[in-house]
Amino acid sequence: MSDLTLIIGNKNYSSWSLRPWLAMKANGLTFNERLIVLDTPDFKAEISQFSAANRVPVLIDDEITIWDSLAICDHLAERFPKGRHWWPQAPFLRAHARSAVAEMHSGFAKIRAEMPMNLKRAPKAVALSDEAKAEVARVEALWDEALRLSGGPFLYGDYSIADAFFTPLATRLRSYDVELGESANRYVAHVHDWPDFQGWRAAALEEPWSHDSDSL
């Protein structure tokens, strides 16, 4: 196996770091982890050593550098195809999963802005804009469709990249006490109970750093 290093931000706040980390753990990859604290005077100087985009996550795979969460997952799925938890095997489920992940990757801006990930946050509702409420409704509809197609318990049956990508959003819905239907609540519970996420969350709760979003 190649020498993999995943460069991440704070586990309490960095939703994009969480996504490939979960996918890598689910597929049994051994990798080094380097954490760069977000929003500090030194952050740009530190991350720029690895990526001109100046964002986390970044994957170093020997001489290859990949600086986007979805690109990281796709690269690793190609490099380590024996992993059981990359994309669904069935072509129609795989196509649906890729579309859902692409929508997650590029969309839901209001949810991100109004409910930033904060795993230490005690569940408490906030007033959401109509746009954010519409995005929550879209998430529920997308999850319901995926679960209906696959039969669950995860979006496409077995745990996959799709679940890794929607886990940070699921944490937001719980942290901000968003009212959901029965199916969505059950799915949120499943991803929170996933052992790898439990490990990430435990580490996040031990972090000493704070952020402006703590006041929300």
C-alpha cells in the first residue's frame, strides 16, 4: 500500500475533512493524518505547503497531491478497488449515488451558512431562512428516494462515499435541532452511530480550539 497522508482541519468544524476521512476509514486504508488548525494567522502558510488552493482536505499519495474531497475519494476508489465501501456496486444505485454526492458537493449553501458544523454544540434550534428550509426539504426528499431504491439502512444499502458525504450535513441537522420526518431521523441516527464517525467525534470533543460559529 502506498504512503498516504490526509491533511485535515479541526475535527469539530471541518466538514470537508470529515468526508474523505470517513471514506478512507470505511475502506480499511491505513494513512497518516496531519491536522492544521483553521482560521489562525499561520493557516495559509501551513496549508500552502501542500496546496495552492489553501484549503483542507489534501491527500498526499506518494508523489501525487489531491486537494478536493470528492477527487480524493474517486482517486482512492480507483487505487484501492477492493474496498467494499466506495461506490455502490449496482449501476443504477451507483449513478444515483454519484448524482447525490455531486449535489452535496456543490449545493446546500444556505444549510452550510446558517448551520455550520459544530460537533460540540448542544442541540438547539435556530431561525432558518426560507431558502435553508427548502434545502432541508430537498435533502429529506433525496434521502427518502435513495433509501427507497436501496432498502437501506444507509443511503445505498451498505455504507458508501454517499454516506461519508452526507454525514456532516446530518450532524448539522441534529446540532441545530431541525425537525425531520421519521425516515430522515432514522438515517441521521445511523450515520451518528457509525463507529468511524464516533471515533472522529470523540477526538473533536477533545479539541481546545474555538470558532466564531460557536456563538450561533
